[in-house]
Amino acid sequence: MTMPFEPAPPARPAPPARPTHPDLPPLPDGVTVASLRALATSLATEAGAVIRSKRPEIVVVADTKSSDVDPVTAMDRAVEELLVARLTQERPEDAILGEEGDDVPGTSGLTWVVDPIDGTVNYLYGVASWSVSVAVVVGPPDPVGWTVLAGCVHDVVADRTWSAGLGEGATVDDEPLRAVEPAPLARSLTATGFGYAAARRASQARVLTEVLPRVRDIRRLGSAAVDLCLLAQGSYDLYYERGLNPWDMAAGALIATEAGARVVGLRGAPAGNLMTVAGRGPALDELVALLEAADADADDGA
């Protein structure tokens, strides 16, 4: 008996493609934001585990950088060497920009921006928090001109990991960061940080006297990367700091923006060494105006 022909069921429509982020440039063949994010996370968490397991009871300063109170430890150097070795193995054509100077040229157009220990003074004294920050950017290795593609910040003390990919959102321990309701300036818990040069600190202290009466309170944690991630998840309402280096902010700024915050500079400039300000809603604009009026992007006497 001949069975009647039964037409095949109609094909299920393909899910709509996720729109490409407007800032996403062409990537090398076979490279995706997701794969870069996964590698950044693997590197940061591996380095964090090394720091956590091998921190000596007494940490010795191996060298200093910008001033006598800006230390470098043997662990800073060892972890940067680990990150460079891993990246050279996994992404041999990429460039590397590291805080401790182990820079590597590349040909792919991608640069990995790494901070082996963000919060070295905290690490030195055994005071939380310190972190590992790993990001990958395209364009010049400078916040003014780069596009950050992916990044991870691993809080070594808390064993907590934030990550983000451009256009993919941000997570903490693989859980998406929730939307955060902006707070008014007067009720904004505000984080900041200070430089190591005495003249810079004097200027920052003056600016602090302008900001403190106008916000809920001030926090100074000592790791800019963690500060930006805490702002991303809503533990802070606002954050500002002068003097951030590329490795201080690369991953954290992406995590904050992918969580719905804005990260800007003063006077229409992008965030960078002169000033980095992060937050949400009108309070961010009010803080920017307050910092501009206080000339927070210039050192006294300069």
C-alpha cells in the first residue's frame, strides 16, 4: 500500500542575529569577542590563584616606580611574566602592554593590557582589595583612542570575577549584572583614589573638600579596577580619579559601560589619565561639572 506523501514540516525560522556593536571593528580571522573574553577570564583567574596561594607572610618591596611610596613587589613581576608567557603562547601575534614594562610588539592589531596586581600597596600590607586586570583592545594602547573588546577583573582576596565583552554585557561570577537605579548626587556613595606624588595628592585633597560635602560619603579602596567593577554592580554610585594608567582602567571601564554606566573624562574628553569619572544618570553630569569647576584635571601649581 502506497503511503500518502507527507510534506516536511516548515523549517523553523532562524533566531534573529544579535546586532553588531557599533564600535566593534573588524577582527582577525577566527577571533570573536567571546573567545577573547574567555581568554581574559582564564588568564586573570589563573594569575589570581597564583597570587592567593603564594603570597608570603611578609611581602618585601622589590622596587619603586613613580615615587618612593609607589612600590613594586616580586609578585608583581612574577605574575606579569606569567601573563606574558601565557599570551605569547595563546596569541603570539598580539601585542602586550603591561604595568611592569614587559611590553611585547604585535602584528594582529590587538593589544593585551594587563595589570598583574592592581592595588600593590594593599597587597603589600595585606589589606583588601587587590586584583588582576586583563583586557584586550584594538587601536592605540591608550584610552583616548582604543576600543576595548573584552576584559576581566579578578578580585584576588574575595575570589570574585567580573568580566565583559563589547556588546555582550557584563557579569560577576558568571551572573549578569542587574540594572542599577541612579541615585541623586547628594545620596551617591562615591569612590576615588589618590596618586603617589606629593603635589598630586595635595591637589586631590583640595578637590576632595569640594566633592565630599555634596555626596553621601567617600570611599577609597586602593584598586581602581575593583572600584570600577563595584560601580558596575551598584555597590558605588559614582567614581572619579585622576592619574589612571591604561592598565588601571581597561577592563574595569568596559565592565562598567557594559553594565549600563557611563565612563567619561572632563570638558568633553574621553576618560583617561587626566580624569576618569563613572556613574549613571544626572548625578554623573553633576559630578563632572563639579570636578570641572574645581579644576580637578590639573595639579595645583602646574
